[in-house]
Amino acid sequence: MTALRNYLPGFAALMLFDCLAQVCFKYATLDAHPFVADLDWLLRVLASPWLYGAIAGYVCSFLTWMSLLQTAPVGPAFAASHLEVIVVALVSVPLFGETLTPLQCFGALLVVAGVLCLAQEEGRLQSEVGLD
């Protein structure tokens, strides 16, 4: 678990930036409604500040991910990056009035459990070879 604690700030930043990008894309989509493939629609999309928030979120997410991969083991890091799906689902409840079903909550728990298992196993392997 020491390995997980070492990377926790980086993964928290990654979740924040990924979530920011997804939420901004949702708001940009709402601003651009209704979809009509014409110049007015494109200009409406390009005028939305939410679009630029989404782009900024993705750029920051990419930079954070590249920084994490310099030191974090790729297997657990890749699995942990999928926690973004859970964060976005949770944030979508108050922001967009979405609901979470018991099955979705159970699936989220399985994802978290899988990430924790991978992190724990990676920490155990690092301890065995003296990298911890």
C-alpha cells in the first residue's frame, strides 16, 4: 500500500482533470443543443467557454498521466486511471440530475476493489525485489 500512497496525489489530480474535461464537454453539448450540422451550430460550439474548459482538462490530464507513467508501474496505473468513470458518475448526480442504480454502484465497487488489489500486489512485488 506504500506504492499506492506515493502515487495518490498524482492520481487524484488525474481524476480531477479527467472529470473536469468530461463535465465541461457535457456543458458544451448542452450549450450547443440542438445539433444541426451548419455554420451557426459550429460557431455556437466554438463560442462556448465549456469547450475550452474541456480542452484544458484533457491537456492537464495528459500531462499528469505522462508524469505518473515516469515512475508508476503501468499495470496498476492504467487500472487506476479508470477510476475516472466512477468520479464522473458520482459528479453527474448533483450536476446533471443523473441517478445511480444499485448495479452501477456494485460495478463501481468492483472497479475500486480491482484497482486496490493491483496496487497491493504491485507493492508486494516491489517489496520482494527491494524496490520499496
